[in-house]
Amino acid sequence: AAHASAADAASEAAAEAEVCKGLAAELGLPVVLAMPPALIHDSPGLRIWHKLDRVFSTPRVVMYLRLTSPVLGTSPKAVALNHLMLKLLDDVLNEDTYLADVAGLHYHLSPEGMAGIEFKVEGFSHRLPLLAHRLLSSLAMGGPSQANWDTVHEALVRKYRNMAMEVIKQASYERLFALTRHAWHWSVVAPHVEAATLAEVEGFVRELLQKCHLEAFVHGNMDAVEAKEVSEALQKVLGPGCTATTTDMPRDATIILPSSSDLLALNRNSEPGSSSGRGAAGAEQQGAQSGEADRAPGESRGRSQRGTKASNAG
């Protein structure tokens, strides 16, 4: 059996090498080092990408989940409510994520503007579905207390008030903002963060889940059948509204600036009539196209989830 297994692995490796060679020729590249993920499922509400680890053979999985909805990033208020929603989710899950961290399981949340909300879950493959289920069920069911709200709201308001304290970080923010087509500047989002209420955030969550789409990428020690089962279970957690197609979802884009162009930062403290006017960008959209979302100037990349309350970030 061991010899057969080794022979099968060698045969699969040889087949993958041939596919990579053909793909390199098709794309005009000198070499393609690894097979791209395979699209194993595409239906209303759910799209699944999968890649089985055939190299390291460790009992670990990384799962990326992208939740999109037409309500995300449509206005400064929507950006503010989305930011508060994710900070509340972090705070509610604080105790659970500490225990998960001890068990070798971790997650990160990252709002990506109109592109959606990204959840990254990683750890041992036999327990990872439990953490992913807990994450999305907490979002869908809600239930933060007034104490949770007071702590998170105060911390986020303080962070927005201190946005422009570091000149270098602010310059980086403005540079990335100039490259984002649909964005809201933190200065017009801040008043909506201060004025928001817990009831408004709960209403925002309900509106988000009325029409949404989940896209998953599963890589590691999990075969395609199990990846599909786990992803479909997560779709059910989000409720009957998770049946939208990708064509129903808004799409963002990166701006290509003219060569050697000079940019002037105009006064963005007054809210424009619509987001398409490029009037402003949300605080969590600092570098939404560069993978640095959910960070104000001066805020570090994510957190380790080792029991640190979300309200302490920033």
C-alpha cells in the first residue's frame, strides 16, 4: 500500500508539472511553479476555490472567506457601520478566540470596502470548521451587549479622532486613497462613527445578510469534497439571503494615474452627494487594493487574536 501511495503521488506530481508547463506556455511566462486553485463550485450565493497541499503534508488548512453585499461601501455611514460591526464581532469573540489560539487556530477580519469583508481562518484541519462556523454564526446571530458596544464605540471614536497624528502614516493613507476608485475618506466617515448607535449596527447586519454572496478559498489538508461541505455549511449559517450571484455584487477598481502627475488633496471634510464622486474614503479602506484594509494611519496590520480586545486596537 505504501508503494502504491508513493507511486500515485509521483504520478500526480508529474501530471501537475505537465499542467504547469502548459500553463506557462499559454500565459507566455518562463515558468509556473505551482498549480493554481481549482474552481470546484459556483452557484448563487457561493463560490468555492480549492487547492490540496501535496508538498508539506501537514495537518493544517488556511481558509479565506469573502462576504460581499450591495450595502457595503455605498456611503460614509455604511463604512462606519461596517467598521463598528467588525470591531463588535472581534470583541464578542474575544474569549473564544483566545481558547482557539491556544489550540492552534487563528482568524483575522479585514473590511475591503466595496470588495466585501474578508475572513481568514487558519489552523489544524480537523478543528478549523468549528472556528469558521463560530465566526459567521456570531455575525449572523449578533447579540452584542451594551457593555460591548460602549467599549468598542469609544475606542473606535478615539481612533478616528487621532487619525492624522502621524504625518508619514497620513501621507501613505492619502497616496493609497488616490489609487482607489470608490472610496470614502476617513474625515467624512468619522462623524458617522461618533453618531452611530447599537441599533443601527444591528439593522446594518440584517440588511447585509438579506442579499449577500460568499466566496471561499480552501488550501491545505482538506480534500475538495470536505471543502465543499464546510463551505456549504457556512453559507447556511448566513441565512436564506446568501443566494446572490457575483453579478449582483458591486466591483471596485484601482486607478491608474498618469505618469509624472501631480496630485492635490482637496478639502474632503464635507460629504459629497455620492460615492461615485470620489469625495472620500473610509478609514478601513487605507490600501483596500493593497491588502492593507481596516487600518487607519498608524494602526498595525491585524492582531494575533491572543485574547486582546478589539477595542484596544489603535
